[in-house]
Amino acid sequence: MEIGGMDVIRAAALLGAGISMGFGAIGPGVGEGMAAAKACEAIGRNPREAGLLTRTMLVGQAVSESTGIYSLVVALLLIFVV
């Protein structure tokens, strides 16, 4: 069985998809964890503002998650298009 050029391209695309998702999930995971930690600290200091802090935290986490979604799109393109 011989390995052709298309096999190498497919293997590189699958490897790239895995790396894309691996590195693409690190940033949002750390960012969202830090945002949640700081929100918990702020709620502990001022419990009356819990609703506003929670809402603001969730908006920030949604923005942070967009980079993870971009890496998912890149990974899916590498898997199904290349």
C-alpha cells in the first residue's frame, strides 16, 4: 500500500483540525474561568449587585467564547472541505 499525495494532505488537514481545536479552546477556557472567579469575588464583596455582575459576566463570557467558535469553524472546514 502506497501513501499518495492526497493521503498526506488529508492527514495534515486532520492534524491541523485537532491542533486548531486544542489551542482554540485554551484561551476561552482560561478567560471564562477568570471572569467567573472575579465575578464571584465581586459578588462576595457586594451581594446587592449580584444581578448586574452576573449579567455583565455572562456577556463577557459570550464574547470570549466567540474565539473558540472561530476555531471550531476552522477545524470543521479542515475536516470536511480539505
